[in-house]
Amino acid sequence: MCVISPPNPIPPVKHVSNESQTLANFYFLLSPQQASDVATSTYFSGDQSKIEFRKQILLRFTTIGDITNTGTYVPDKLPPNLYVFVNNKVVALPQPKPTAKPNSDVIRPGRPIDITEYCRLCPLISNLVEISWFTQENSNPLPAYIAAVYLTERKTVPQLLARISRP
């Protein structure tokens, strides 16, 4: 795993109403080697309908408190009512967790978000990440999130099994 964009703080901004909305933008550039690695790692998925990438560009979120309270492992935690755009394209996010409360915040399971297909795989052109989230609940203090972009390699189940079975 390689850090493309180091963790960027996304502090919440309190408005006059009870809703708290946060907007954050940041840019990142791929190095020539990173752009080449991602561009040459394509393959067709099992049903041959979609191009997949072995090397992936992932956007990860967590709260600042999780970073300071843990050792090396930091769990992913997505902000409520999250919207992400990469290069002005809406990013597909994980399905929200079901809730029985009407008008409650949309909470999604914490996991990395694959933004590879939305990125410009050129080392001369920067990629813009736009993040928006808000909460309707009055929790004090509101959590501050951080976002970072990583270059990772997708592993298959046989590759993972071979890796853990090696002495």
C-alpha cells in the first residue's frame, strides 16, 4: 500500500440550523510510476462486461479520535450523509445500513471507497476530490473526519491463501 494523498482533516462546520454540513476539496497527483502501474493493471471481470483494475486507488475515511486512540490499525468510518465527487463525477458509495428511524442520518458501513475509475491516470493532470457530509443529529462535539488516498493492489482469494500458508 502506498500513500498518494496524506490524511486531510475534514472538520465539521456548525450552521445556524441544527444541521452541520462540511465541504472539503483536495487535489492529488499520481507519480508517473503510479499512473503506469494502475493503467497497465486492467482486466475484464468474470462476465467480461466491466474493466477492473488490479491496482486500485482507494479513498479512506476515519475520525481523528480513532487515529489518536489506536496503534497501527485504524478502522474505516464513513461520515453520515456522505457525498463524494472525483473530477466532478459522483462516486458510488457502499449501501447504507438499514434504519427504522425516519429522517435519520444515512450511515454507511466503514470500508475503503474505490475511486480508480473516476481518476485521471496521467501524472501531469491533478485529480480533484470533493467531499460533502452533514448530520441532522445534535451530537456534541461533532466528530472531525480525515480522508486519505491510497494506491493498493487487489488480491484474489487464492493469492491470499497462498500468502498465509507460506512459512
